Amino acid sequence: MCTYHPSIHTKKSMEMDGMRIKLWQLDHVYHCTVIGTCLTLEEIKKLLHSLNVDCHNYKPYDIHTHVVTVMGSNNVCSKKIQRYLDKKFSSIIKKTLKMTANKLEEEWINVFETVDLIGTFWALISHPNTTDKMRKIFYGDIHMLSHTSKLTQQINLKPLGQLESFELQQTQIINAQKQQIKQLKQDLKRLKTEMLV
């Protein structure tokens, strides 16, 4: 496993950020899915590096296992990852903050086929109104998606969607410019006709 420096083992106090559930307060069974789904390997390495954790010579699975293991307690590493996830998915957290359990279930169903699924997973699994039963459903859905590779496909759809949006904007600009050119040609023709009269 990664070399775990003593400076990272600290502070056992339970700080509550509003009423949202902290990583270390979640049942340990969810940690693997949260870490493996909500963070890329590069993000994990950067976070560990910022904590002086040397993991250059370790395989991705060893790094993942190490991080998952330390999520079970309130420590500097779990707090840093908690803050990072909250920042990364802040817009979805804000959107779902005041939702009831029923609304959270509806939100999950609505985003299940979208690129917002990963952020919604984090926002809902750590939401105070999410029941244990709902958590198991969210976890199960994500777990099965990872087996079918659908999650990877959905992640890859986001850049594609952004490109399609950019292409649409450019097409609209080009069409507007064509319309302006057409109007200018008509105005020029009209002026030439008026000058001949």
C-alpha cells in the first residue's frame, strides 16, 4: 500500500457540515463505490500527493484500496477527500439540498441516464434525507453500471455533449451571418436600382 505518513493520522472529532453525512459516517461498504466512481485515479493521486503520501510505485488497485481503507475514520485524508467531493459536485449538492426523500428518489430516476449521474450519486448518498434503503438502491445501481461499462460510456458522453453544444452555437452564428449577408446584398441591389432611377 501507499506509504502513509504519520502526519495524516489525526483528529478524531466529529465535525458536522450542516446535516450532510460525512464519508467516514457512511457504512464502509459504500466507500469503494464512492472512491472508485466519484474520483479519477489522477484526482486520487493529486489528493494523496497534497498530503505527502508517496504512491508512485503502487498499482492503481493498491492506491484505491488504501484510500478506501482510510475512509472509515475521521482523519485528515478522509476530510480532504470529503471537501474535494463536496467542491467537485457543489452545484448538484446545492440543487438537492432541500429535497425530501421522495424528491431524492425522483431525482435519481431522472438523472439515471445522464452525465450528472456520478455527482448525483455523491450528493444523494451523503444527503441527510436519504434512507438506508435508498442508499442501497443507489449503490446497487452504480455497482451494476460499473459492470456493464455503461458508466464509462456516460462519462465519455459529457465531452461529446459539450462539443455538440459548441457546434450548435457555431451553426447558429454562421446562419445569422448568412442572413446578414443576404440582407446586405438585398440592400445593395435596392440602392443600385434607386441610383439608376
